[in-house]
Amino acid sequence: MPGSTARPTGGRRASRHPRLPATGRAWHLVRRPHGWPVPEDFALREVPVAAPAEGRVLVRNRHFSVDPYMRGRMNDARSYVPPFRLDHPMDGAAVGEVVASATDAFAPGDLVLHDLGWREYAELPAAAATRVDTTLAPLPAYLGVLGVTGFTAYVGLLEIASFTPGDAVFVSGAAGAVGSVAGQIARIKGASRVIGSAGSDDKTRLLTDEYGFDAAFNYKHGGTVAEQLAEAAPNGIDVYFDNVGGDHLEAAIDRLKVHGRVTLCGMIAQYNAVEPPPAPRNLSLAIGKRLRLQGMIILDHAASRPRFVEEVSGWIRSGELKYHETFVTGIEHGVDAFLGMLRGENTGKMIVSLDD
């Protein structure tokens, strides 16, 4: 069965290079987008597939992730992670099955998480692959609720925002992969009130009816974000988990109590902007309210991952934490999935599935 944790014994190495395809497909960035990306900025190309070198593995990807941060990597700009190179395969989180191994660390059939997505086959060092346990959750969950997005929600709420029981919490983009988990962790951990914003009425109903948020509003209609947040949080908020930026951040600053905390996780509202956003215009309030606004990069928090997996997988098994995934099938639809995610067409984690 795939996912076996059995280790190969000595003498098996010569038999661990089965017949492999000559090529596989991979998405390349061929032009840097200006504003919103368009399909012409990308190309799906055939690339060679070869047996892994010593100490490395070859993985057949079964699912890969598309995420908002990838839009920033398409710009030729200095950041915490290097930009995608033009005319090279893009990368990102993926899960798949080891099909050939030149290391005793993994055997064919092992299921692993790694960072060479956007392609059908990935050849990488054994040290860059992490074995996943599908008894805790299904394989795609390691790209979402048990992957970087879920881990970001966990760290962003509990460590960056210093959440304490009784806090009132507002999460923007709350039906997305990060926001939906952040809001549920706040509820599970004893928040006095959890409020979310989302981009459709169906998504706001999901937040309250399934995820257990106390209130949710559709930021696209029904009033401004500031007006709707004031109605949903008449007594103010203690924590704001920011996935959107712009008018959401401005509204949250207005409603935050003295010593409120903000986790600056993402600002999807301006990733495709060609002009600086006007909001927030009230940042000076952070002085008198003694607010703490802190950005986060999940790469800084690797030491917390074992605790995250143990705690969150337990909540999944108990039914306390629920999650949704939106699947787009076929590598040829990888860019469609990415653009759809930027437009908010996903509920929960957007995943490209390569499984037949």
C-alpha cells in the first residue's frame, strides 16, 4: 500500500530505478505579469525525467498547491523568497509518491511532501522531502489544513497574535485556506467572538453554519467593510488576522481595542495592483491604541510544526475542525486553478490534482 513506512534493506538499491517515462510536463513562467496574470504569461512544457542521483528521490506528484504568495514570486523583486525564473519550471508545495530512490531514507511507494510542484515528476534531495502519514488525514490535506496554509493559521493566531481565551477575533478572507483554519482555531481555543469576511453569501453561510464563526459578512455588498465590521463587532476586537489588507486593515484598526494585535499574513487585495492602495489611512491610531502589527513568514517557525500537526490532526479526527478543498484536475489546468484562486473561486484550499 502507498505510504508504507518500511525501510529498504541493503542490496535493494540496484532495483529501485524502475522503468521511467522519458519526459514529464512542467509549468514555466515565460513573462512577468503586469497587474493581473494572464494565461500567456505561462507555458506547459515537456521536461526530461531521469533516475535520481545518489542521495535523491524521484517523485510522481499527485497533487500540487497554488497559493496567493506565488503572485509575488512572478515579479522580479527582492523578497523573502527568490522570484520565479523565466523559462524555468515553477515550484511550490506538492505531495506525491516516490517512484525511484537512490537513498535508504525512502523506498518506492512512500508518500512525501516537498516543494517542487507545478510539474508531474520531481527529482530532489532526500533531505528536501518529508514523509506524510495518511492515517492522520488524507494526502491532499498536507497541502492545506495540515500543510503550510494550516500551519500559517496556527502560528499566526497563537504565536504572532498572542491569542488568549476570551479574545474577540476578526479574520479577513475567512473562507480561504488560511482564514478558515485561523477562525476555527480561535473558536476551539476559547475566543469570545469570531468574525469573518468573505466574498459571497454562500461563503459567509459556510463560516457561520459549518465553521462555527459567530458572525460573517460579504465584503462585496451590504455596506462598506468598516460599516459591516462595526455591526458585527459592536464591542471591538482584540485580534485581527489579515489576509487581505487595504480597506479590511483600515476597518480593523478602527475596531481594535487598546493593546490589540494584528497578524499581517497576506494582502491579496493588492497583489495585482499597479498603483499603491489608498488604505489604511488611519494607521496613526496604532499609536494611541498601542497596537501591535506584526508580519509573519512561516519559514521562521519550523520548530512549531510537530506540535501543530499533533494538535490540528487531533481536531480533524474529533470533528472539531472542518475544512474544504477545491480540486482542479489535470496539470494542463494548473494556471486556470491559480487564476481562479486569485479571483476567489475556491472554497478552502485550491489544489491541482494529477491523480487519474
